Amino acid sequence: MVELDSQELVGAAGLWGIDMHNRSAHLGISVLPDFRGRGFSPDIVRVLCEYGFAVRGLQRLQVETMADNAPMIAAAKRAGFTIEGTLRRSAWVYGAFLDEVILGLLAHEWTP
């Protein structure tokens, strides 16, 4: 991802674990610290949804994030994702177990 005005690298984003049999994929983004809080995440999530649903013909996109990652949860919800559940203490991060939130969006729920 590149910020258009400055041409600086903002971070990385993509669909991964694409399963064409079930027409599903995972959506992930990573925004560099200098660019966080500047509104990039919702736009990035929307672009990836467009690619997944309109271009690749997927049926389902899924986001997994730590429960304390409020910006990612907000960006996904703004794009139409629904919280489907919490995997309690499922991730070992910096010496502690953290909860992981699963969000999903189906093709028929997506608004381009």
C-alpha cells in the first residue's frame, strides 16, 4: 500500500488462504505506525472486499484480529463485517495469551 500524495509505503494488505472450492479467503492488513489513525484501514478493507467479491468471485471473507485491536475491528465493521465470535486466549503474544476476534462478511451482505 502506498500513500498517493507522498508515494510513501503505508503498509501491507492482502487476501490469503484463498480457498476456491469454498470460495473464501482471509483478509489481513498491516499499517506502519506513522500512518495509523489516518483513516487508511477502512479504505484498504473496502478495496480488498471489492477484489475478493467482484474480481475473484468469493462467497466469504474473514478477518482474525486480537480483541484489543479496536482500529481493525472498527474498519472491518465499517465495511460490513460482523463479529462472529471470540477465540478465548487463543494467541500467544509477547508472553501472554490474548483473545482473538473473528469477523465475517458474505458476498450478499457486501455493499460496493
